[in-house]
Amino acid sequence: MLTHANVEGMVWIAGCTFAMGSNDFYPEEAPVHEVSIGSFWIDRHEVTNADFRRFTNATGYVTVAERALDPKLFPGAKLEDLVPGALVFHMTDGPVDLTNFHLWWRYVPGANWRHPLGADNTLDGLASHPVVQVAYEDAQAYAQWAGKSLPTEAEWEFAARGGLADQIFSWGDEMNLDGRSMANTWQGDFPWRTSKQGGYRTTPVGSFPPNGYGLFDMTGNVWEWTSDWFVPYSATLGDACCAGTRDDALRRLSNDPLMPDVEAPRKVIKGGSHLCAPNYCLRFRPSARSPETLDTGTSHLGFRCVRRT
């Protein structure tokens, strides 16, 4: 029998009702609303490269970014261009238009969880860093193998708050405490200048202080998948519910408010990453949320898991 004291590497979170979201930052976080969750365990830190390697060694699993591309999905493309890969961040040479993410994100052939920055990059020295370049399907597969699940958005947000209510960050209202950075985030002017030691990549899990629940990197380092579809909190399903299940309806409603013409269902990711900066993406906060397409692997997106009672 599982108890709150016997799940290695996980932290017990007692079920409760809490105020979710924020009215003070980005519009997709509003309105603040009351949510009830059951009790659950959550991984103390993000799934690491070492963790994910044990999974692939045990199962032979091949991630989305490692699979051959189907030419039928890319009409008109040359076969030699259909090379598996993923999105990798590249610093720019100077200030750029912050509304055009294509200026710092590039599709890199050969990029995947084993080669997070491209074919010439390896995991040497990164065993304790969070795994990246994992699509939603990959995170789900790992969770199932581990006997766990991906957290709901509400579970994730409550755990990230660390017992604090009405606070901006997981540690309080100040971005830094006594001049110390409390999470792996961008230090400087995104996306072209950073003063952070070690540059602009991931750090080993647990490199920064835990929150009040003893959880590491709930903000910063890498974004984390949740199981929820990305829809506005204020959205109503209306007649959509009559056309199928509630999950089907939410999937149809799920999209990116910044790209409303692109009809691609998206899941919620939480926590921000090492690329989040106040001048561009102040989303290393528990209430912050962002949409991500299901088949996307990026160099700043990972996950952690939960177990429920």
C-alpha cells in the first residue's frame, strides 16, 4: 500500500481547495478561480537524462524526434530534407523583434533527447540534467512505464506554490532573495545577452533551493508537460459537448491565442525555463501557463510525474 512516506523520490501533497491562476500578469492566467484536487505524490525533481535512459534501455522506446518523417505530412518537401530533428534555441547577435520567435528557434536535424542541441551534441556530463526534446507522447510513455502519470495543471500549480498563497513566485514576491537567483532563468536581455554563469542552458536538477514542499526546479530550468488541454479558464464548452466527450471538446478548443489561425491542439506546459526573462517571458511563476503542440520537442521542455491515491 502506498502511503505519504514510502514513495522514493517523490513528495506527498495533501488534497485541498485553492485559488488557481492570477489576475496580475498574462491574460491566459485569469481569472483566479477555486479548484479542488485530491491527494497525490509528485516527483521531487524533473525527470533526468539518466532516468530517461533507464526507460529507453528497458523498453527500446524511440522518441518522436528520433522517428522518420512521413512524406505524406509534408507535401512538396524534398525527401532529403525530411530528416528527424527538433527545435533548438540559438542566441541572436543583438536585440531583435520579440514577437518573432523564429529568430531564435531553429529546427535542427538530428536533435533529440540523446543529442539535445543537434547530432554533434551529446549527453556527456548531463546525466543529472533534466531530459529535453521530449514530445507529449514521450513523456506519457515514460510515466506509464514508471507506474505514474503526468500531473494535471491544477496539481502542478498547487505543488509549485509550495504552501504559499497569493505570492508571485514559488519562494515569495521578490524575484531574487538577498541578491541570489532562486531558479535557472535568463539573466540579462533575452535573447541576445546573458550574464548567467554557465550561459543559457539547463542546470543539474536540485541546483537551486527547493520550494516549501521540498520540490526542486518547479520554476525555471525547463518547462514541464501537464495532462490538460490549453483552453481559457473562462471558456465554456457549450454545444461542443454534444459532439463527443468532454476531452474531445476541449481538444477542439485548444489552441494558441497568439496564433489563432493555426488549428493545432495543445497541452498546457508550466513552470517556465532557463530561457524565461522579465523582458520577454515572465513565466517562471506557479500561475503562468503556456500552450504547446503535442508533437513538439524543444531544448527547454521536459516533465515530471505524479502518483495519485
